[in-house]
Amino acid sequence: MLTTTLSFANLHNHGELFANMLRARRELFIVHNKWDLPEALGMEYDQYDTPASRWVVVHDDQGRVMAGNRLTPTTAKCGIYSYMIRDAQRGLLDTIPASLLTDQAPVADHIWESSRLFVAHDVPSSIRRRVHAQLIAQLGDTVRSLGATHCLTLLAATWPRWADRVGVKMKAMGPVMEIDAIDNQVVEMDFSLTKH
């Protein structure tokens, strides 16, 4: 099992991995979950897949994607968009309630957003926990390498059951809310005390 952090600066070093990650996102979010999201060439994407972002990918040596995640700085700006959680709060995204945060969405160098976090639905249950832990560990390493310590993420509200297993301190930043028949919640992940 390999883990790679992709950026627009290093995509060329990793062959089809970025495209495979977008294909895996399409397979899970559009085909399996039946979410209404943009797609082209068999890949899912949105307005936050820009050079400002990074993508953490868990994969095998053949480039088969098992899990992934997108990281976007909370300081990002592109036209009217910044990052997904903030834009939802600002009423720019009609699929996510504007009331997702208790306080104002942060804009700070030490906080990045983690979005599109997934483990592929066909990953065997025998290794799912390990794949998920590998993804979160690399996410922390990547965040710290970017000079940040915290991530905001919109997760299934079941996160308290597995937060301790991946060794990351987490706290709720908003109410539990139903999105696409799933209870979700914005959570802050604190990577400041996790191992490098």
C-alpha cells in the first residue's frame, strides 16, 4: 500500500494517478452514491480542484486508488469561490446547508480544508480500517509540510467512533445535519500534536 500527495507541480511524476483518483471519486460519489456532481471523461471534479489544492491518495503499485482526499487552503480564492465549507456558509452551494458551522468559517494560513475524503466502496472490509488510517496519517504529514496544523472537514456524523483509532484529535464545529440522507457534521482535525 502506497500513499502519495499530489499537486499540480508533481502530477507529471505519477502517471495516471491523478486521473485514477478522479475516476475513483466518480465511481464512489456519482455511480455508487448517486450524487449529482460534475463529471467529464469518466472523472468527477469541481471548482476546488485547482493548483491551490493538494490530493492525498492511497493506492497500490499499479495505480489502483483505494482512498483519497483533497486539501485546499482556507485562504484560497478563485473568482467567487474560496473553499467548500466557507462557500456553503456563504450560500454559494445549494447542496450543503449554510448553517453548517457554529461560527464564521476561518480564513487562516494554519487551517486547510479536507474535502472529498473517501475510501473506495470496493476496498475489502479486512483492510478498510488500515487504508483509512493510512489516508489520515498522510493527510496529517501533508498538512504539516504545508505549514498548517488544522483541517476543517465535512464528515459523516459517525466520526467520534473512529477518531481515536486514527490518532487525531477532533472536535465538532457545527451541528449534525442531514445531507443526501446521511447525517453529517463539520469537524476540526488537529494535527499539531500528531507524529511527524
